Amino acid sequence: MAKTNNGISLTIMGLFIALLGVIIPIAWDLWNSSAEVTLTIDRTATIVEKKSNVEKLQILYGGRQVDSLSKTSFEIKNTGRKAVTVDELISNPKITLKEGNILEAEIVKSSPENIDKNIVIDEKSISLEFKLLNPGDLIVFSILSDVKDPEFISSARIKNVRDLKTMKAEEQVTINGNVGFLVYLVGIFSMLFLLVFFALLWEAPKLKKQLLAIKRGETPLHKGESIEVIFSYIDLDLSMLTTVKRKRLKESIPSGIDRLNDIETKKLISEVSAMLTSESPIGGAIVSLILAALGGWYVYSSVFV
């Protein structure tokens, strides 16, 4: 019964550490995360431009005289961890041209393709409509204007979104300068679980070696070594066992004797064999690796935005 109780307590302790250091902080952060929508200005290409030294040249677009034609590509993406629905759109994402006029705007593509979207055009602005943007969903669209270097102002009013995050394409992969305490906590525990993974992986061959030694009768117990040698065997060769289990093995050895008799030896060999068989370093290593990977994903997604 003592063995079972100790095994349960160690399991509960391991789960408690995992919950405290990785799972609960991630779950708490995901629960409290605000939504985020990012507008990326991809690039502006000048299609045609009237030169000042060519006075009689006329550029017409749809029968309308213009001096320049520029096409700017945009991407709007849900970069947060929560979906944005049409009910949360107090005012749709809007892009306004500072100077000049918007001649045309079109949706180029979306991911996934089945996003219900629409673009409404005014002379000075466009409004992007959508019914649902899940995390990672994006819409790519372009604006054709009659100025060479168009400048745009973006705005939106979305529930749980502080503001429409705007950036240029080259700024898409950035490092978040506002990393919270939970990220550091998860990062530390993730490193610990990674170390545990390698430690357990290292112990697996040692455990297999000791089980083989018992099967072949090649341990100090089988050879009738002194109590001092057996204690050393328990501490060094059986180091993959927990401290509690090794202590229990030592306590099962009668005090005041130099060597074990046959009955005591067989009993101790049986206990060692049962403890080694019950150990599962590979299972523990896999669990530790999963927890380390989960924590690593959370830290990466929190730092690189």
C-alpha cells in the first residue's frame, strides 16, 4: 500500500507542477486574451504617371482624366486568439485616402476562400465588410488611386479590439515588447520540462540494463555482496528510481548485519525488479516533451507577433 500511495503522490505532484507552470497560465491567458485585427499595407505600384514636361499628354481612366495611377495592396487578418463576428463590428474597417481619389477597389483573395466578404467604395475611402474572421483568417484586397504616392488612414471599431493594428509588410514579423509575467513563467517551466525529458530519456537505457542484470543474475544482490556494496548499488545503479523508492529499499534491509541471507536476498531482488518494472521513463519523457512543446508554442506566439 505504501508503494501505491507514494506512486499516487508523485503523480499528483507532477500533474500539479504541470498545471501550475504551463497549463493554467496558458488557459488563463487564452481566456483573457483580447481579439486583434491587423491591417498590413503590402506594397504600392505606380502603374502610370504623367511627366510635367509632356504638357499635351492626357491619361484617361474610365473617361476620367488623371495624372497618375497607383495600385496599393492590403491584407487584413485576425492576428488574435478570438474570432471576430459581424455582431462585434460596431464600424467596419475603413481605409481613407488622404489626398486624391479612389478609382477602384477589389478583393483579390481570402483564406479560407469561403469567407463572406464585401468591399464598399467611396471616392475617398473604402469599407471592408465580413461576417466572420476566425484566428488566422485573412482577406487580401487592392485599391487603385489617382495619386503617385498614396497615403491612407485606417480605422475600425470592433468589440474587444482596442484599435485596428496597422503595419507595413516588412514589419509583419515583429517582437512583442510587452511580454507579461505569465510568458516568463511558462517559459521557465517549459525549459524545466525539456530538461526532464532529456533526463528521463537518459535513464531509459540504464533501467533496461538493470532489468537485464537481474534477469541474468549479475547484480550485487545475486553475488552476495556486503550491505555496504548493496547500499551503493541502490544509490548509483538504481538512480532512475525516485528517492522515496530507494529509501524504501534501504529500509527493508535489516540493520546490524553484514550480508543478507537467501530469503532476504530473494525478497529484495523481487522488490527491486517490481520497482524497475513499474518505472516508465519513456512515458514520462513523452508527457514532458508535450508540455515543453505546448509551453514553447505559447511563448513563441506571445513574443513573435
